[in-house]
Amino acid sequence: MLIYLIKGVILVFSIVVHEVAHGYAAYRLGDPTAAHANRLTLNPIAHVDIFGSIILPAIMIYSGSPVVLGWAKPVPFNPYYFRNYKRGVMITGAAGPISNFVLAMIGGICLFLVSYVFPQSPEIVAWSLGRFISINISLGVFNLIPIPPLDGSRILYGLLPSQWADKYMSIEPYGIYILIALLFALRYL
């Protein structure tokens, strides 16, 4: 039970930091939307999406699904505040995965310190730091998949020529279905 609790706390913390990073990046680019919505907070309750954070994962776990998918409430941003619309969307999208990779690096430094500087630390500390690193790397890499609404699609949108970018983002309403199909396909490969 302790293992599931530790993993859950790490996952929630990492997702909240990821979402706040999006909002903070947008804020630094001139968009106050997330700040006005009180979403630049590390309070996890502000980021809970009833369906994506609770109902869907519970259904998938209860049904024995080989894949469990969930999400936090996306931090709102308004790209019309950005000086450069596409660049702002790309930077805001990249901020989430970058925050996960930074957290993984911090976890790596802590794991090094625990393993070599304080080797008498309880084993659960090193194990928890290992999970912290792997969860953050997984979140960062997963969110870089260029399927809307994942962050990778925002980055690709910023790199594509304008005539292709809008056509590419038009698949966003179908993105969740594409993503679920991809996850199931990868699970059985």
C-alpha cells in the first residue's frame, strides 16, 4: 500500500508541476489567463479534472484495462496575448515536458547524494527517488508525442508552416481516440 501511495504522490506532484509550467510560461509571454483563473498554484485540487483525473482512471483500473489513461485539467492560456502566436504556443507547450525533465534531473542529483554521500539512508528513499525519476521521464517523453492535445502537437504546430499547422491541429477532436488506439497498440507489441 505504501508503494502505491508513494507512486500516487509522485505522479500528482509531477503532473501539477507540469501544468503550472504551462501556465507560468504563458504568463511570462504576456498571457495572464492562468493567473486570473488561479491556476498558477501547486495545490493539486485546482488541477483535478473530475472525468480525466478520477472517473476514467478508476474505470480503467477497475475493469482491468492493460492501459490506464488520465489527465489533469489543462491550464488555460490565450495565445492572442503572445507577440508571436505560433512561437508562444510552442514555448507554452514545451514548458510542461521540460519541467518533467528538470524534475527528473533534480531527482537524479538527490539519488546520487542518497546513494553516495548518505549511503546509510533507508532503502525506501532511494527507491522513491528512482520512481520519481522514471515517472518524470515517462511523463515528459509521453507528452512530447505529437498527437493533439499532447504537448508535442503544440511544439510541432510552432514548427510547421502556417498552411499546414492549422490543418494539423484540426485533428485535435479525434486526438484522444488516436492516442488510446496507439497506447493499446503499443501495449500489445
